[in-house]
Amino acid sequence: MSRSYPFLLAQTLAQRYAELPQVEAVALAGSQTAGVADHDSDIDLYVYVNADIPHPEELRRAIIAKNYPLPRRNLSSYRHQLERIVARNDWVSGHHRVAALLASYFDILFAVNRLLHPGEKRLAAFAEKNCKLVPVGMSRELNKLLGAVAFEQNVLAKLDVLLEGLEDLLKRAQLDFSV
């Protein structure tokens, strides 16, 4: 069976991680290994370590630069999509877009703090415990946003407050990616 480019990339990354003394194991999972990947599939690579791995500055900046425009800085931004979702009252799509937005939000937050991403569970608690730099009122604003999505109330306004906090954090950390 021929392997996709993402699968081959994951294999190469796994081999490079395996060379580091801090790495105990590397596992590739998800659609890439199940044989059901398509052109939109991501790479689920799990790196198990026994000590911190340095977070290269180039990687840190690349993560922020890739994710920063997604919440509200381009035409296909999550915020723009949510405006349309609110207008058509499509809350299943709303939950999906908010989840995608929060994935970018936490990617940025962990990169700012030079932390490897811990996975998808208990991100806010992990951030509160381990990040030295967090947006002011982050947990409160996350709860407000998620409550608004659940009850369809003022989603866009609450989203803006959450994202303004992230932008303020980037400026304080001297990582201003605004255009």
C-alpha cells in the first residue's frame, strides 16, 4: 500500500523525535494509521517524554503565525464563519467552529509559553496551571463564550472579548502578529 505524504512526514518526524534522549516513545494514531485519511486529515503524533524538550523559537513563531489569522484576521476566519452561523441559526455548525477556534487559541497560548501542546483534554486547566502568560480573565471569558454557544446568546461579543485578551497577551509577550 502506498503511503500519503502526511503519513511519510509523520514517520520522519517520529524518527527525529525518537533520536532525542528525552523521548521514551512515539506513536502515530488516527486516520493516517487506520487507512481512512483524506486530503483534510491531520497527523496525530504522540510523543511521550521523560523530561522537557526545548521549544525552538522558529517553531514557536511558526505556530503563532499560522494560527493567529484564523480566529478573526482573514475572510474565512472563524469569527466570520460564526457571523454567518448566527444569522442562519445553525448551532451544530456553531459548536464545530467554536471548537476549531479554541484549538487555534490554545495552539497560540502554548506556543507563547513555550509549552508543547498537551493534547485535547482539560486545556484550560492545563493552561491555568502551567502557562506563565495567559490572557487576563481567560477562564472566565472561555466559560462565558461556551455558555453563550450553549444557549445561543451574544456569541460574537463574547468571542471578541476572548480574542482581544489573546491579542493583548501577544503584545505583552512582544509577539505582535497583527497586520
